Amino acid sequence: MKITRVETIPVCVPLKKGMTAKTAHGEHVTSPYVIVRVHTDEGLVGLGEATISGLWSGETQAGSVAAINHYIEPAILGKDPRDISAIRRAMDFVIKLNPFTKAAVEMAMWDIAGKAAQVPVYQLLGGKVRDAIRIKLVVWARDLEGSRLMAQQHLALGVSCIKVKTGLDPLTDIARVRAVRETIGPDMPLTIDSNCGWTIQQAKHCLRELADCNLLLAEQPIPAGDPAGLAEVRQSTTIPIMADESVFTLQDAWHLTTHRAADILSIYPGKHGGLAGTAEIVAVAKAAGLRCTIGSNLELGIGTAAMLHVAAAFPEIDTDSFPADTIGPFYHDHDLITQSLDLGPPYAQVPTGIGLGVQLDEEQLKQFRVG
């Protein structure tokens, strides 16, 4: 089998009214992503999704399209799409970085490989260790009334864990977390995510102030790139620390584990350049005795399906203890797939169809396609 074409489709999908995302990185109102279709000479087509964000990885929609059209496609045309290691190597040779862009292409290769073998992608990753993925929903960085209302909406959906966005201002952050804790009661698991927004001193102060809120974990309290600083924060609190923006690459994971800077790693295919790169980071965490969970960049249907396959395949991705963020479709107007994923809550079901187990909705694609 040979790759004959890599098709890039830029899309812009709005988030639902009242569900737009506000974090320390700014406000997310629409998603300017890229859908990828990889065509083969045997008629099999693989799907991928680049959930790009300039504020997150430095990738833009136009840049992602250009990287695939001008660099990646010429490097992989004629290759067997099932030779995923060779394709990863070819992409890394012609263009550095661009993890979400490369993940979309690599995701499509896994989809083709599953379709060719007539099995779900999780089977290619070693088989399922779980059928369902426990999830959490997010309360964005809003005023207290808005935070309480959003928490109540999530409770009505049946969620069993809630995450609160912090990292904008310590005083309002603390008040928001307390307001949500009062709304959901004393026992429901509650996490916070500062998205790199606090300084080391602010993080220490806020975690001390929130020590009585029974937090399950604190995600990325300080900026990325400082494993020693993150280790300092971790040593100052009994609240488990999860790294997210701090762990993009395999080397990032190694530095975090050698510094003992985190208790949990937030991982997902887009951030690590694909499913294979995610598996490599899981191996580092396993060697270090750490657990992982699935994070998110607010994926649509294809990207979320890929995350669910990964979450199902590795015991070290402990979504029962640390619920996953496979929730992007909850917040978007549309997911661009013909049959929406069963995301619960409280548990998302792993797709069981061949490949990624999803199909592109051509009508939605026409509606949200850019240009």
C-alpha cells in the first residue's frame, strides 16, 4: 500500500454559547483547526485532526497547512502508511517541532493501519485494558456566579469530577475554587489548572490557601521549562502536582522525572506528535513510577477518538484515579463526525469500529471549512 495524497482541510468550529473557554492563556471562542485525510492507492483513507493553537504550541492553521503541503506530504508520498516509525522519522527530518501538525498526519496512519487490519486502533497498541474512560468537565475562569452556574450544569450532566481554571489572579482564583467546592460538596473530586499562570511564590501561596479544599491535584501551576521550580512547588505542598505544558517531548518527560517535579503527567497525541510519541512518554512515566492521564486541547471528534484509543490501551494512563479531559466535543457546536462519540459523563466509551472508529461528516465539513 502506498500514500498517494495528504489532503489538508482548514476548519473553524465555534464553541457553544456560554461554554467558551477562558484560561490563563486567554479566551478560546472558536477552534481554527486542520482536518487531514491521507489517501492511498488501495482506496483506504485515514483521518487526522490538528488541534492547533498559536498560544499553546506556536502552530497556526496556515502554518500547519503549509507544513503538510510543502514539507510533510512530499516526504511521505509513496510510503506504506503502516510504516509509522519510518513516517515519523521522515516528518522529523524535514521539519522540526510542529507536534499537533505531525500528530494529525500520524493519526491518519493509525486509522489506515486499523482499517487495513480490520481492527480498532487500540488493538494495534496492544489491546484494551479498559472499556470506558472516566472524564471530568471544566469550569472556566469566570466570575463567582458564572463559576457556580457552570459547576451546577456539569453536575446535572452526571459528571463525577470537576476541574477549575486558575492562574489569572491569586485572589479571584482562590475564591473561584472555593465557590465551586461549595457548589459540588465536600467529597466530589476537584482539580485545578493554572495553565502556567502563577509564579513559584504565587503557587505556593495559593496551594497553602486551598489546602482545606480537598483537591485531587493541581495542574501546571507555574510556567513550563523550569522542572526545578516545579519540583520546589511540589515539595511545598501535599496536593499532587500534574505537569501539562511542561511535557511536550520525550526529553521533557525525562527532565521532569529526574527532578521529581510532578506526580502525574498529562499526555495526549497532539502534544506529543502522535500516538507513538505518547506511548514513549507513558514508558518514561512507568519507569519513574508515575501515573498519567489524558489532557486536551479541546479536540473535535477525530482527535478525541484518538485520545480514547490511547487511554484504553495503557494501564499507566490511570483515568479512574485522575479523570481525563477527552471532552472537546462537549464544548463545540459540532464535532465533524457522522456519529458523535459517547462521552458520558461520567465515563466516555472507547470507539469499537475499525481504525479510529469515526467517519468525517461531509455536510459539517462544508459548513465549517475555511476558504
